Amino acid sequence: MLHYDFDWSILLRPQFAELLVDGTLRTLALAAVAGALSFVAGALLALARTSPVAALRWPAELAVEVVRNVPALFWVLFFYFVLPELLPPAWGERLHTWPDYVFAAAAMGLALDNGAYLSDIMRNGMVKVSRGQREAAANCGMSVWQESLCILCPQSLRTMMPAIANRMIHVFKNTSLCVAISLPELSWATQQIESITFKGLEVTLLATAVYATGSLSLAWALSRCFPAPGLTTPWGDRHV
Amino acid sequence: MINCQRVFKRLAGRNVLDGVDLQVTRGETMVLCGPSGTGKTTLLRVISGLESIDAGRISVDSLPVHSGSARSLKGKVGMLFQHFNLFEHLNALDNIALAPRQVLGLNKAAAHRRAAGLLDDLGLGDKGGHLPAQLSGGEKQRVALARCLAMEPSVMLLDEPTSALDPARTSQVAALVSRLKRDNVATVIVSHDPQFGAQVADRMMALDQGRLVDLDDELPCCDLVAGSWPRVAAALGEWRPAPALHARA
């Protein structure tokens, strides 16, 4: 059996500690931006999929099916490597030279992937609001926008939020895929430190702890803010 | 006010509305009766613009009504739904005040004042803070009625407005219908309650196989009285129209 000497002191070396802290902050920023973008994308797709207008409904259905059946990593790679090539050369060149494009491409890729799943959750939440209430809103003269904002969203968000929280945790963990486009997030920092020090276990265990702590904190915060109606928490409280 | 000309509507392979002609003038109250499943609710839905028609023309206050025009009528045609359709996440006061705020542009205080006044009129002054789930069937119905009235409609369509009410509350709704009449609101009521119909109707009609039958015209020769339609026959037995109120549109 191979013997491995743990050397936890490498984590405290200033250059590596800085790399890890920067990576963690970038991971959190990416999760926040991608999560917010995916929420908007999911809501728009869900509205289009529940629209009575077929010209909105069918393209949205097709988009969701295409996005959902392709790995998230592909979309990250697509936005970073392929999209600039599809644009007019001048625009593509500008994207390549934009220093934050790697972050933007990562955020768009993760947001698109998560948005497709969120649209499913949101659509199901929307159709749970009875047709009768929508008809009553129409009969009162409310516009589709007013109906969505005042009737649909408040009622459906409450039932959707636990599932949306799950997807947000996925986004946080999926940020690690962006190591494929060399975005200096936490996983990338881990690989850098391992390649320099050959001390992979220490830094990987630390990164694992950061991901687990982040996910658990997010899950706890979301479950406190948006309790699932009718479910019992592990602490025995029953949400109403 | 309400003008339906040769309205056809086909549902599940049968003509639910088979060339319906109907005129209801300002201040007139028309009670529509007939067995379940004859298209009474469908007629209310097409007048309110919630449902499309296959042929014919409908107008309310000279405005053409078609499928999808419910929103553009801006609450001018109030509809009391059979199942109330209250907004489950809002309390009674907000259920009533929401549309006046959003559609008529009233500020919050004015909309709440209007809602509280209507709740008082309907005997629900102390229920403003209750969610629909905390209200009884009769209370929900009155909140739904108040929600329509808050938009100050010129046409009211009431689908079974007394189905969940006790006799005392039924009289309250009858008084409210009288108030609508005084306010020149054209009202169409679908009801299975003969006493209520007799109390409020200027004109009583029935839908039979998709066609409107004026019960007053058809009564002498109508075979309904012979027992093929017991509820309407019973209603006819109770109903004595006041001659002064019985003018046709």
C-alpha cells in the first residue's frame, strides 16, 4: 500500500491561499449570476410554454427539449468556443479579447442549462393555479401581465420554490464544470495547486468541504425562506 | 345593452347554443332557467367573452364581444362564477380591491374603501381579513359578487348566485339585484331557485336544446308543464310576472 504524507501547511501558503480564496469568490459570483439569469430564462420559457399562442409555445418547447438533452458542459463549451465563431468576425474578435468573456460564457452556459429545467418547474407551478382564477382575472379586465404578476406568480412561487432551490444547488455545484474553459474558479484553483505541489488530496478535500458547506448553507437558507407547504422539516416543524 | 344575434356554439358534438337571439336592456333582470347541461353557463361565458362562438354576433353596450375580449371589456361585464373563483392567496378585502387598483387605477385607500363598503352591504364587514379558505361557501359567493360589483359593471351575469345561500342570505342577494336594477345594470341570472327567480325577474326564459324559450310566451302550449321538466314546471307554477316589469327589450 502506498503511503501518503499529508501536508496541510500548503493550504496556508500565501500564494495558494489567495488562489483558493479568489477561486471560491469567483465560484460564488458565477453561481449567483448564472442562477439569476437561469431564473429569468426559466420564467420566460415557462410563460411561452403556457401561452395560448402556438408561435410562442412550440419554439419554447423545442428549445427546452434541445437544451435539456445536451450536457451542461457542452453549453459552457459552446458559448466559449463556438458562439464567437458564429458571430460576424468583428464581434467574435471583440468577445475573444474581452477579459471577462470566459466568465460570461460560463454564466450563459450554466444559465441556459438550468433555465430549461426551471421552465419545467415553473410551468407546472403555473398550471396548478386554477383556470377559474385566471378567468376571473380576465373578467375583471386585468391584462395578462397583471394576471401573471398578481395572481399566478405569488401562488405558484410558493409551491415551486423547494424545487427551484434544488436547481440552484445544482448550479452552484456545476460551476466546477467551468474548469474546462480555464475559468479561475475553485476547481481550477484546486488543479493548479495540485499540479504545482503534487498535494492533491489536501486541496481536493478542502474544495469538497467548500462545495458541501456552500450547498448545505444554500439549501438551509432557501428552505427557511421558502418552506415547502405541508412538509415536515428534519427538525420536526411542519410547514403550513 | 346585451345583444345576441343568431349565436351558435358547438361543444362535444352538439349544438349547445343553436341560434340564440337575446336582448337585455338597461335595468332589466332576466332569469334563465333549465335543466343542467343545457348551455346556460355557456351562454353567460360567451356574453362575457370568456368563450368563443362558432357563428353569430354578440355586443355589450354596442361593443362587439368575441373570444378573448373579456380583458378588453375592463370589468364592464361582471360575472359571478358558479365556483366563485376567488384568488386563493388574497384575503376578502384584497380579492375585491385588486381589480379596481390594477384596472381602474384607484389608489390603495380608495380601493379598500370601496371593497369594505361592498363587504358591509353584503353582511361580511367583519370578514375582510379572511382568506377564501377560511370562508364558508355562502361567504365566498358574496365576496365573489362584491368583486364584480367593485368594477361598477353595466352588465352582470350571475351563475347560480343563490346556490350556496340560506333563505336569509338569498333575500340579501335579491335586494342587491334590485339595487342593480335601480343602477340601470342589465342582469342575466342563471338560477334553479324558483322563489328567487320570481322575486327578481322581469323576464324569465329557459334554454331547451340550445334554443331560448320565452317562458311567458310559451307557457300555454309548452309541454314542459306536463312534467318533462319538473324543476322549470315548478318554477313556472311559482312565477307571476308583474305586468309593469314585463316589457320586452
